[in-house]
Amino acid sequence: MFVKILKSKLHRATVTDTKLHYPGSIAIDSQLMEAADILPYESVLIADLTNGSRLETYAVPAEADSGKIVILGAAAQLVKAKDIIIVFSFGYYTHDEAARLKPKVIVLDENNKVKKDNA
């Protein structure tokens, strides 16, 4: 049996922009995606600390070292520029794998630069 476990998260990311009329997703600075082990088109959960919204979408890479966190598509109705969010990625693991797993937690500063990395 597999269990769904937190694989990694980008904690306290600041949304830099939103684009409502877009096919949908979240664009994340590709260096931040790499730091959090989030693959292009991977499913992610977003929790908005500013307003309490939660939504699921997929991640697409934005320009490296740009600090961009852009909410694309319908999610722009729930999350606004300057909101503080958490981006979670999950994986499916056996019980043995889950017992050894230590999720990557990447804490960001107000400019979306890595402030703390537990990796």
C-alpha cells in the first residue's frame, strides 16, 4: 500500500503577479522549483496564508533567479499579487519509504529568495 506524504514545500512565497486569462497553473522561478524538487507540470497544492484559499494546480517553470511566483488562470480569482502562499508537493510512498522520508522545506524571504533550506 502507498500513502500520500509531503515531499517538499516552498514556504511563505510572495505572489508576484496573476494572469486570469491563461490556461491555468502556477509559474515558479525554476531555481526555486529545483530547490524544492518540484518538476515541470507536477501537481501542487497552494495554501494562501493571506486569505485562507486552497487550490490544486500544476507548476510550470518561470525564468531562473527571477523570484517570480505567478498565479495563472482561474486560480487568479482566489489568489492575488502580494499574497503569501505555501506551495506543497506530495509523493506516494510505501510505509517503509515514508518512515525514512524527510520533506524538503524551503523557506523564502519577501523577495522569494531562499532564506532557509533544510535539505
